[in-house]
Amino acid sequence: MIPLHIQNHFRSNPSASLVPMGPSVTIRSSAFGFGLRVCPGRHFVDSSLFFSVSCILSVFHVGPPKDELGNEIPVASKDSGTNSRYG
């Protein structure tokens, strides 16, 4: 049996693509649509975006700054505590 929302494909039926919003809905999944109107290229985009960002970040060196002699300069953490979750 053909589902009702596919039988009459000449009429718009927005309720056919609605899914209940629950804990499984995240920002990542909501960017690509829901139900029958979900983006077919979402896995490709997710993989290519990860690949692009990781290639860009691979050229950077993340570490403490160094002086003219190549010694690491100690960095003092100056946190006011306003952005801290605990404390």
C-alpha cells in the first residue's frame, strides 16, 4: 500500500514531513531538514566540511609562544571567573 502523503503527490502536504521535536533533534540534524525533505547530501557535506577544517588546522602549530632563543614563554591564565561553569 502506498502511504497517503505519496498517493496525492500533486497536493502540498507539509504535515507529511513533520517529525516530533524530541531530544534526538540537534542543531546539526536540523540544518539538513526533517522527514521526507531531509537533504540527501548531508553525509557528504559533513565529511567534506570536517576534511576541509582539519586540513586548514593542520598547518597551524598550537602551543605556547617562544622567545628569540626558542624557549617557551610561560603564559599566565587570567580568568575572572565570569565564564567559568564551576566557581
